Amino acid sequence: MISLFLGEFYSLGAWHRALCVFAGFALSVLFNLARMSLLVWVAARKGINAIASWHDPAGVTILVACFLSLWGMGVWLQSAKRKAGGGSQESEVRTPSGKAEMLKTEKLTAETDKTTDGGRRMTDGEAGCRKQKAENRDVFHPSDLSRAKSFSISAFQFSAFALCIWILLTEFSVEAWYRSHEARVPAAAQWTVSWPAGSPAFKELPLAERTRQILRYDEGRCASWQEDNLTWQAVFLRWKPGRTAIHLAQNHTPEVCMTAAGYKLEAISPQEWFDVNGLRMPFLAYQVTDAPRPFFVFYCLWDDRATAQGFATMSLTYGNRLAPVLAGLRNPGQRSLEIAVTGPDTAADAEADLRAELQNLIASKP
């Protein structure tokens, strides 16, 4: 994008613009490769946790360096263009003194042609006509500048007006498209987490600021507690309608996030439905395979529309991204619940314990 802007800003030719675009692509790859190598080196020397303090500064540094390099490329291409076309540009620039000399020459030539034109003497009318044509051809009238300026301003005003109309039509048509479809979709039942603050060893756990920056949720809470021989930990997140893309939460499941943190997960079963206080909640079940004790994780993603439950559109394919647009469905609001339990010996025991715990943990709303 910046390459195209610089090509237009410096009025580069087609080949120079293509070269600038190629340079932008090459510089982007080069600087990102340098950034990736730096972060890998930091992780190898100081540990993975050290990447957090290096990630953003390295990103800003390569952004500025890439921009300045590309800007320098644009200036160099403009200089090369001026050197290549310097002679022709100088011949088109005429000083006032040069203009006077040219008019004097034209007048003298006209006088000469008056007396000698093919061996006969020209009449005064013919000589005057030729002289006037020469003057009209080379003299620049102020009215020409006014007409050009008037045309330029009118074209700019028309373009600005057309652009404003296009933006308004786009905004109104997009809003009308989604509103007309969303009006026919019923709202889903609402629910929240009733945290067992009275349970033994109940403890609030802070969510990392980096997690907030990545997931961009509006509400979030994490806590752990114990009941009998079971240790629970739960994370509840909520996204308000229209705040984020519809696929944001769907692509941060335990299978993605926990494996990125170094855990080894194994999917236990496909999606299962849990009946909880009049709600049918979809859950995915996982088992952590590299833990000293059996460690099970259950994940539920809930869309605030009755017809949009489940994990059918989790992968970011073009079809899955286009389908909500054609259906006229923006992000209707989402909430997720991730529960980990330690203590059960088998997946069946963990599922049974979760079903019982959810009856006390989930509070439904009208």
C-alpha cells in the first residue's frame, strides 16, 4: 500500500512503480525474517517468557525501518526519473527573457517573409495574419490558467461528492442488509457463571494482559476451587455484540491455546450436548496427556442467537467467513466457558462430574 502511495506521490512511471511495489514486498519479507530470527534467539537465550517484552518493540522497529527504506527507494526512483528526463524538461521551461527573444525572432521572421515569400511580395494582410498566428501559438494567456484551474476544481468537487455518496450508500446498504436478516433471528437464552465463592480454597486468578489484547473480550474472569477430591479451574469470557469478528473466539479453543503454551492435548470425543438448567450447551472434551495426574478440559462456545450454537464454523476457510455475510449475521455476541478438572481417573468420570457441577455453576437468564 505504501509502495503504491509513494509511486503516485512522486509521479513515477509504470516500471518504476512496479519496482517500488516489488521492493516493498521484498523489504517486508526481509525485515520480518530479521524480527522472527531475533525473537527465536531471545527465546533460546532467555526463555519463551522473555518474548513478551521483545515482541512489540521488535515489531515497531521493523515497521519504521521498512517504511524508511521504502521511502528512500521512492526518493531514489524520483531522482532517477529526473535525471533521465532532465533534457526534455529543461527545453519546456522558458524564462521571461527567453520568451521576449523568441517573440522578437518570430516578428523578424514574419517581416522577412513579408518581403520574400516564394519570390513575391506578401500583402500586409497576409503578413499580419502569419504574425498573429505565431504570437497566438507561443503566448500564454492568463485566461488559460483560469480555465484549467476551474476545470481542475470542478473535477475535484465532483470526485469528492461521488466518493461521499458512495460511502453513504455503502454504509446504509450494509446496515440495512444485516438488520433485515437479524430481525428474523430469535435471541438465544442468556446465562452467566455463578461462581462458587463459598467453596473451599476458592481463589481468583488474574488473566494476563496479553490474553486480553489477543482475545479482545469485554468481560473475563478466571478462578479455581475445590470440592471433595476434585480441583476445578474455570475461565469465563464474553464478547458483546458487534465488537469483534464472529470467528475470533472460535479460533482460540483449548486445542489451539493450550498446545501453544506447551501442553499436549488429545480430543476425547466430538461435540457433546449438556442439559443444564433448561439449556442445551455444546462442549468439546480434551485430556492433557503430559500431566502427572489425569487432567481433563471441557470447552463451550455459546453464540447469543438460538440458531448459531455449536462449532460447525470454527475453521477460517473462505466459505465459513463468507457464509455469515450471505446469511446477514454479524457477531451477535458470544461467551465461552473453559473448565479444567483434576481428580477423575477416566474421561467418563470427568464428564459425569462436570454435568453435576454445571447445575450449580450455570445461572440462566430469561
